Amino acid sequence: MSSEEEGASATKEDKPIMKSVYKEIMYDEKTGRFFETEEECDPEDEYCVVDEKTGDMIRLTLEEKERIFLDSLQSYYISGKQMLSDEEFDLLKADLQWSGSSKVNVNRKEAKYVAAMQAYLKGEPILSDEEFDTLKRELKEDGSQFAVSTEPKCYISTGICTVTWNEDNFRQNLLYLPVGAIATILWLGLGYEILGSIVKINPLVLLLFGAYPIYTATENITNNFIFQNAKVARGPCPSCESPQRIYFGDILGVEGYDEVSSVKCTNCKTEFQVQRKSLRASTLPK
């Protein structure tokens, strides 16, 4: 628990006991105003915790409920310890779903990823760099919201700013355009010269028959001879958020960036690195 969530602990039955430092915000339709309420939490309708000293039910904020939910998932999947009973967990999950929380749909991989991130920030990593990159790549492929941070984040303790980039599929496909255009012209020209002397043929029909050969030739020539092992990525600078792009791979046999690229922002001139597999961009430690 964070320092903002006071007194987070567990009873002898491993039930979380917490004192909320926040008050619930309610809306009064008559006056049209928001106000703080000290109403006691109703355990029949929402997830509550017990004040160890007074025994009163305490209503938590949405952020506190999300923290308990994530902590219970991490405790169960990572250490095998069950923080909440099945009934309490189901009630907490239903409460978060009713509140519209986006963190309620967390699977095992996401819980492991969150735990790894927290451990890394504490200086006690539980996964190697290879294992972390593999896990993050799998979550990105699954479209997980936990593994993709489109907004730069900076950590005061290390001075490192990070953000996750995306593949630039549009520019990636543009790499095939030069060879594709040349192959199409050659196919139409040679085909028309050879077949045109024998029989009249519509150029569109000739192009239709040549679609697969043109595609195959374009892909093989581009990938094997011009842009080898190519990957184009784009994203904001981790420091100033200025849009940047990077190309991984070789060009006409000239070696380029392979697994990690070093980039200097065109706007703020900050140097940072981008990893090919995870597309994680991060500034250098200060």
C-alpha cells in the first residue's frame, strides 16, 4: 500500500484492515452541489473495510479499492497467498465493475506484470530483462492496457522517463512501394510485348494474372536485398513528447539498428533508447 493509504494491514484471518484518509464525495440533486459524507459503508451493497479500533465499516475511495484488488491478485498469483476470501473478492470485483473501473478485468499475466513493475521500481526485480520483455510483448499482442503506456512517465528516483511506442504500419508498407512499382511496370511491359503480338489482351486482365508473382517478387526483393529485417516504429519522445520515428534493420547491406536503437530527439535533443522487441523507449539515467 502507498503512504496515502494509512494503516494498511491484515487481521489474523488475513483480512485487510485500512483507514481511509479520504471522504466519500456525494452529489446532492436538490442543491446541485458535491459534498463530503461520513456515512458508514454498507457491506451488503459495496466492499468495505473495518476500523480495527472502533469496529466501524469504512467506505473506501475508488483508488483504494483498485489498490486492494490489484494487491490481492498479485498476492494470489505471485506468492500463492490469498488476501481476501472468495466472497470478499467477488464483492470487491462487483463493486469495481459497478463503479466503471478499468482495472477490474485483470488476468494472470497482467497481475504478474504489475508485480514485476512494482518490484523493479523498488530496486528488487523479480524477472530478468528477457522475461520482462517477453511478458510485455505478449500483453501488447493481447491488447492489455497494463503493458502499453502511450503517455511518457518519469521516475524521480532514477530520473528515467519511459514510454511505449507503436509500430508504424503505414510507413512499413511504404518500404515495398519502390520494388512493387518497378515489378508492376516490368510485368505489364514485358507481358504486353510478348502476348500482344499473339493476341490482344486487356492490361487489367494481365495485371490480375500477375498480382501474385508481383507480390511475391516485391516481398522477397525488399526483405532480402533492400530493407533486411526491417521494422519501423513511432512514438513520442519520453522527455518532451515530440513525435519521433525510428527504423530497425539494414538497408542495402549497410547495418543499422538491430535490437536497441539510440535516438536524439529532434526537439529537445535528449538522448534515449528504443528496444526493438518491446518498443519501450527510455531516457538514459541522469
